[in-house]
Amino acid sequence: MQTLQDMLTVEDFDVSDAFQHSRSTESIKSVASESYMSKLNIAKRRANQQETEVFYFT
């Protein structure tokens, strides 16, 4: 059995892309948008895992 914490990887918390040395505001907006989408994907994955655990263990 895998717990939610075990499923999270270092990539889930990788924010290095947000610190690019670029003067382009478009680049900054793109990175912020990608970071937001990444957070949504993480939240969905967590919700799915929790739903699965509740289904099987209750």
C-alpha cells in the first residue's frame, strides 16, 4: 500500500523554472501559468488517491 506522501516526488515541488533569469514578462507569465497547472495536476492526483483509499478502506 502506498500513502499519499510516498506518491509525491521531488518533481512535485520543483520550482526552479520559476526562477529563470529572463527579462521577458511573457516568459514569466508562461512559467507562472505552468506552475499553476502543475499545482492543479498535483491536487487532482491527491484527490484521486484519497478517493481510492476511502473506497477501499472504508
